Amino acid sequence: MKKLSLKASCLCRGVNFTTKGNHRDVQNCHCIQCMKTHGHHAAYTNVEEQNIKFIKKSTLKWFRSSKRAKRGFCSKCGASIFFKVIGTKNISIAAGMLDGATKLKTIMNIFTKDKLDYYKLNKDVKRFNFYPKKTN
């Protein structure tokens, strides 16, 4: 975890926010839902939801993507912004929403069993067929 203060927004800036506090390094998710939502694998950091301060969220909409999770997106530009497991205190933020240098690094690839064949994974980054029980 890295203690950071970051700025973030979608492409049209209809969703614009800051984050503070501990940020998890980035995980690339190759699950079918992320592939369909992002058009490619998704790269997410994670913070406590209380550490997000919205400057603007007029176009933020939520889609219940499964019984256990929802996804936040911009209804104007279509950007996929958040992934949230319902009933938890943390929220995942698509790393591409962050502005400028982040000091974060990619630490793992998850749900690699669903990865499509048109791209290769970096062999130096840990990979897991599912979400690992322990990530250390």
C-alpha cells in the first residue's frame, strides 16, 4: 500500500475526483466481465471508498454486474471508472482515470484463465488463474 493523494477523471470530466490515503498497487484483471467492460483487460488500484472526494459526478452511473459487485461508469463518455464489491469499504479505481504520475506499479495479473490470445503477459509480473487468497 502506498499513501498518496491523486487526481482522477473520465475523458469528458463529467466524473472528476481526488483520492487520498493508502492505494493498492495495480492489478490487471483478465476476467470476462472486465474484458467486456473495458474492451481489454482492466488495470485497477484500490482505496477505501471514504477516501474519494468527488469534485463532479453528474454523469456517474452504476451497473450491477453480478450478485456481488457493481461497476461505475460515465454516462456521457462511456468510461469504465469503478469496480465495487457490494458491502465492502474499498473501491477499485481504473488506473487509466488517474492524472499524471501515480507512483503505483503493476503487481499481478488475475483471472488469467480468461485471457484472450491476442496479447501476452509480462513474465516478470505474478499471474493467477483466479483471485489469489494471499497476494504477498
